[in-house]
Amino acid sequence: RILAAVRELLNAKPDHKAFQLPIGSIGKLFMGREEFIEQLRQRLLVGETHAVGIVPAQTIHGLGGVGKTRGVVEFAWRYQHLFPTAVAFVKAESPEELQKNLAALVATTAFDIPEAQERTQEVQEAHAIRWLQDRSDWLLVIDNVDSEEAAIAVQKLIAQIPRGRVLITSRISRWSHDVEKLELDVLPAKAAQEFLLTATSAERTRQADDEEQALAIAQDLDGLALALEQAAAYITALAISLQEYRRRWETKRDQV
């Protein structure tokens, strides 16, 4: 009950601004990323102007499944109070998806623009961009920018909305000089081990070799944060041991 209350408080949405994130914070289960979060804070928040070091747009790039989306979402939850105007999230795997999801910020009233509710997608997108142009102190997360075409569309958008902060997740490492880059690597083995032990502690069948098994699973999954989250969810849902999970995982891997 206490943990549920803490999680609810952690994910409390402010009622004084546009706020839209697709997932809640996992709180203390977000492990092994403090240096990453601090780097983002330094780049996006320290200082008062871009001239003294703040960058308006920051790309987090890395392998698929490494935890880019989780990382930027946790950053947004942690520092939401520093973006009093808005915190918004759109996916942009293609230029068309970017346009659709920008328009959806209007269509779903994430941005309070009643006059745009019944308009075409193009008009709604234009209203969303104008809303961002007219305001400052907002954070826009643009997720899954994994194609060159999408990256070009995102860079054109960034040039139009210089008054806030933009966080991008991408597998692409090549960006224009207007976009700062930060690579996100896999989780260190010990952090991945600790995550598995903590995330499954309430439901898993415990065994004497849990620490050894957790480390082995972390290594089996190459420290990929998404795979580790899925493994923890599977173990918890079925209340199995770490050893049993690893046995099942190895059986399926051998069948591939």
C-alpha cells in the first residue's frame, strides 16, 4: 500500500500545464543511469541561455532496446517542474507519423486550442507548431526517429520552435550541428543484476543462487534495458524463479 502511494505520488500529473507522457516513472527501479540523467540535466537545464551551454535540442542515440525512451521519460518525470508550460511526447518513425502526432496534441487537447479541434490534420499540426512558437519553458520529446527521412523532418521542426527544449531518441548518430548528441549504452552488468533482483523481489520464487542467476540473465540479455524489463515482468507475472526463467529463455533461444 505504501509503495503504491509512493508510485502514485511519483507519477502525479500537474494540473496547471499541458502534460502528456506515454508511461509513468518506475522510480527507484530506474537504475544505473544517474550519470546519463545528470548529463542531460547539464546540457538542457544548466545556465540561462544557449550561449552559456544550454542546447535547445538533444538526441539520445543508441541500439534498439537499450532504454532510450525509458531514459528520456524518466528525465521528463524527474524535472517536469522545470517545464511549467508543457511536457509533450510524440513518436516520429516517419515524417507522416510526426505530422500525425503533432496534430494529435491538438486533437486530444494536450494543447488547449479548442478552435483547432475539428480541423484537418495539416491545420492541427500548424496550430501545434504555433502553440510551441508562442511559448517558452516547455519540453517536447520526439521518440523513435530512426529513419533519415524522419530525422530531416524533425530537424526542420526544431528550426521552427526555438523557445523550448527538445529531446529526441534515435538509432541514428549523425545529426546537424544544431542538435547535440549523447550516446546511451547498455546497462552495466551489476546495475542490470540489481534491477532484476529488485523488480522481481515481491513475486518470484526465491532460490539460493538468485544473485548468480540474475547476473547470468543480465549477461544473456546483453544489458538491454527493454529486454530486462520484459524479463522482470515475465518472472513476476508467473511467479517463477530466476533459474526457471533462464531455463525457458535458453530453450527458446536454442529453437531459433
